[in-house]
Amino acid sequence: MKFQYLGTGAAEGWPAVFCQCTYCKEAAAAGGKNIRTRSQAIVNRDLLIDLPPDTYLHKLQQGLDLSAVRYLLVTHCHMDHFFPQELSIRGSVFSPVMESPEMEIYCAAQTKELFERCVSGEINDQSRNALHWHILRAFDTVHAGPYTVTALPAHHMGPGDEPFVYHIVDETGVSVYYLHDSGWYAPEVWDYFSQQKPADLISLDTTNGERAGSHTEGHMGVPDVLEVADRLREIGLADDRTHLIMNHFSHNGHLLYEELEARARPHGLEVSYDGMTLELTSRK
């Protein structure tokens, strides 16, 4: 499996769109791995995780053929993870030549409702009819082509909402956990983790940077991630072959790439950056 981080920032990006704080200025001056667009990832060529406003930029930066994407997983309906208007220009006269004209979308009911509110007056029938929606509930497991996907409940958003984190397994058995946006996981999620085989990649929300999330917030920081990593190792979901990766960063977390690396490396963790690519092989 090829897994690529396309964007690794929180909602406002880093440097943030409208901000001139010290940390945004430092990131802009340092450049490179400190420039973080809104979070998104792609598995191989055909499974996209989230659809932020920076999707087109990611296409240009990484040389992607987004016409090959057949499957879209949406974690939740916040703007930085789902920009539904983008789907109104998929197919039809806007992209008449596509490798995969049809798209399967997996998400919560709220995400589909947001799509209808935002796009109903813009999308034409041809583009709409090429989108096939699969509404998920917590702990649903579905087959998306060669991938087996389980939607796990995230600790994020408010009552009545249903944000997800995802467990993705490909046909060779490579296992990936994409755990954004979420604070501390519910007991039933820990129970799920404890019943699974060791993962090949676990991507952990680190939005709060140097500050802990106190187990009550909808995001985590470095102290939380280190605690989670220790527990994942204890229950056997992470081992020496597992890539444990900090991801999803905000300028409000204050830590630039090298500072994050200095905190992560002694604990056997890695730090994501836009464009970071991993080739994951089966344990079989």
C-alpha cells in the first residue's frame, strides 16, 4: 500500500489564512515541512480521505490524477475536511475524461446533508448521478473495492453529530488507522483496538501541539499522543513495525516541524509533513 499525506494542517492551515502571529511568521520564514495545508490523505491512487478546500492545490503539488479516485472517506462535516462544492464540478462537462467516472462516498448522515444544502443548486444530474453515497454508523464495516473500512466514533464535534476515524485494511492485509479529528477515544474504541492485529500505520491527531487535551477536548496534543502510543503498544495494536505518526497541526500548538521531531523521536514516533509518503508492505 502506498499511503501519502497530502495536507497535514488544521482548519486554518499553517501559516493560517488570516493570521500574523509569531508562529505563522516563523513557519512562513522557515518554509519546507513547516508549510501545512488542510489535512487530507490518499491510499494508492483510488482511495481519498477527506475533501478539504485545498484538494485542488494538493493535485497540483503532488501531481495527482484525481480522476482515478473511486472511493472517498469523509471523517466529518467540518469545512477543513469536507468542502462539498468541489463535487459539483466532478464529471459532466467539467471533467468529461475520467479514469473512474463513478465515485463511492462513505460518511455520516450529517455529511450527506451538508452536501445537499450546499450543492443542490449547482450540481447537474450527470455529476450527481455518478456519486454513490454510503451512510455509515459507528462500528460499521464496509467493503470499498479492495479495502475493508471500519468507521470508529471520534471524540469531536457536539451532541447529535457523528464524526468518524477510520480503520482501513487492503487486500494484502496492510492495516492503517487514520485517527483525525479526535480527542481521547471512548472505551468501546479502545476495546476495538485491543481486538485487532498490530497495525502498519497509526496516524494520531496532534492539533494542540505542546498542550495536552485533558481527555475532554476534541483534539489531542503531544502529551496525549505519547500517552496513546504507550497504551497502543501495551495492548498490542502497535509494535516495532508500526509507523506511529503525529499529524494534523495548528499554529496554536506552537511547535514547528523540528521541535515536533525533537519531542517525537525519543518515543519512537514520526512527524508528518505535506507530501510525506510511506510504502507499507504486508506482514504475511
